[in-house]
Amino acid sequence: QEQLVESGGDSVQAGGSLRLSCVTSETIASTCWMGWYRQAPGTEREGLAGIDIDGSTKYADSVKGRFTVSKDNAKNTLFLQMNNLMPEDTAMYYCAAVPGPIQAPRVPSPHGMDYWGKGTLVTISA
């Protein structure tokens, strides 16, 4: 069974930065579009950013300019660099994947993902 394992979540003050990591198998890393999603209590899961097998990236408007998605193919690891964090960024952050390349103008709906990690918690205090 394919796995995605997130790490890097923490509690930081507003204005701070965090870097999330998602380690996966070579199969997923080399054949899938991989992305980051988040879900705050009482809200729907939201797509944030992702990277396809050709290296192209997509971002949600809510994080464009503050978050950067990248991937280390040698280490089968997806990253999300998050800067200028705000209290509204508080959520559980998930890594997800679906066979690529994908044909979508924006970050896909979470319902379209085939693989999910268990999440890592990010808490931002004012």
C-alpha cells in the first residue's frame, strides 16, 4: 500500500515560517501529481499547492506568494515552505497524490486524490 508521511507541523507565532515535508515511495514520487491540502475544524478540506511530474506548480490564491511547493526527486519528498504565517493558516495539513500529469487549471479538488497522508498539525498564534 502506497504511503505518504507528513512531518514539520508545529506551533509558531504569526509572521513565522514552517517547512512541511511529505515522504513517499519512488513510485508515487515519479508518477503522480503531489499536493498539499489543509483542513481547519468545521471547514472543508482546501487545496493549497501542488507539483506535477514535469515540475509545473499550481497554487491557490489564498497562499500564492507566501507558500512554495517543491519536490526532491532523489529523496521522494514533497515540501511546502510556508512564510508569513497567519492565525487563519491554523489547520491540519495533508499531503496527497494522484497519477499525473493532470489537466487542471488550478489545484484539484481533494475528492480527486487517490493517496493521502495522515496529516501534520500547524498552529499559528497571534
